[in-house]
Amino acid sequence: MSSKCPTCTKTVYFAERQMKDGVAYHGACLQKVLKETRVPLVGRYPGDEDRIGIVL
Ligand SMILES: [Zn+2]
């Protein structure tokens, strides 16, 4: 059972899933949502979201 993260549109796996308002996010994506686009000046490429989340 998997769902798509609305932030990055990638599959959210159980181990990294964070629920908010009944929607599954990646932990890092949810942090970004909660912080409202405080995105650091890091190269943003598909698949880098998790690393950016760690930087945050
Ligand atoms: Zn995500």
C-alpha cells in the first residue's frame, strides 16, 4: 500500500510516511510544507528532496 506525496508527487513508502490532514507526505516534504517554502539555495533536482530535507 503506497500513496503519492502531493509535494513532490513521488511514492511515499511506509517508513518515511508522515500523515497530515489525512494526506501522506514524505517527512522532508511535510517539513517544507510546514515551513512554507523556506528553500535553501541548493540545486533542486528530482530525487534530491530527501537530501534537502536533511539540510533543513
Ligand atoms: Zn514528497
